[in-house]
Amino acid sequence: MATANCWGDETDYDFNALVDGLNRYLRLKATPIGLKRFRTVAEMEAVPRVRRPDPREKFAMDQIVGQTRWIGWTLGITMDNLMGQQCGTVVGLAPRDKEWLSGDRMHGVWYGTLEDSAAHQAAMSCASHGDYAALVTSPLTAGRIDNPDICLIYATPGQMITFVNGLQYTGYKKYTFTVVGESACADSWGRALATGEPSLSLPCYAERKFGGVQDDELLIALPPSFLPQTVEGLAALSKNGLRYPIPNHGIQKSPLDSIETSYGKS
């Protein structure tokens, strides 16, 4: 039995098969990764072959995620490894205290008034603070963290809408996502850790400048329990002729022939 994640989920997921399915139907460029928080540093350090960042360096959380998704490292961190409270608060390693909520650091940089800066801070979705002292990021297929709290999947807009279509194939639900602006990690991993719901974001300036997020990429964060139904949905859509990459039918030809491939003749 797998170790429970923060949702109490002890399912033994076959992440190799799940990632194979995502790659088969979506052709992802980067390996999906997992993020799991630990109540003690000792628990974090017990993760097999976990790397610790150079203690002389202070990193953005975007960089920790970026090193895992591009280099394949399993990284374990505490708040001491992060460059500041803005990064730590989103994942619950630092509190939403008065200074953080003031928005002073954003004032005159991202927002024109202190009131706007404070409103931005208040709008950010963040994991609850006080329960966890450390976290680990690792490729889902590495087998280092057997049941992450959330999975992070980067994809182009075409890949992402296909992913969401697969997610919605059974147990349909309309998903509503947020755009907080800068610090958009609050819209993805912060919101997913706070709500347990799939959370899609437009990665922000910092994620692209420091985290290696590409210009054409979106990010979805979600607990692993949503992945099996998504891959099954993608398989069903593929059988119906609804596949990625989506071929361009053309703007001057009737769509009826193409539509009949999936819907049948009316």
C-alpha cells in the first residue's frame, strides 16, 4: 500500500502507465512531476536519493519545480532553501502574516497602489500553514514519492484542452480556474493544495524567467486521483477520432465530413 498523501489517498498508482498514457495521447514535452509535503525534515530526508539544494543558495519555488521537470532531479527543501516568503507561503511553508498580506513588496513593481498590492496578496490561493515543514518534488515515474499531494503537468493550449476533455469524459464537471496575475503559482499548485481540485494556470513572469516555463505552456496541478479517469477519457476520445495533435480542417471546406467521423451521419 502506498503512503497516504495529504488527502488520505493510499492508492498504489501505476505512474509509469499513467505517464505513458499521457505521452501517448498528448505528446508532452516535459515529464509530469509530483509534489509532496512532509511534516518533518527527517521524513523528507528519508525519500530515496533525494537531493538537497546548496544551502548557500536561495531559490524560487519555480526553480525547484523547473529543476525537477527539466533535469529530472528529486529535490527536498525547507523554507530555508527558498528566496522569500512569497514562494513559501503558496506551498504552506510560511504563514500568510500581516507583512505578507500588506503587499508592500509588490507595490510600485506589479501594482500601482499599495491597496492593489494588498488585494493581490489576499486573492492568492495558498496551502494552509503549520502542518508541514518540508516538501519534495520528483518526476512521477521516478518512484521516489509514491503518492504525491499533487501532480504538475505542463502542456501547450492544444494539449491542455485535450487533457481537460479527457478529465471530463466521465463524471463531468464544469471547471472554473483563476488568474491572480503575477505569482500565478497560486492559481496552480497553491489552489490545488488548498482545494484538492484540478487547477489550471497561465504561468507568470517569474515562472517563465526563473522556472524554465516555455512561452507556449500552461500548467495544471491536480491530485493524482484525477489521472486514471483522464487517461481513460483520452483513450475513449481517441477511439472517437478526437486526438491530439488536432489537424486543421481548413476554413473554406464544410466540416460535415470531418464531424461524421466522430458523430456519425445525421
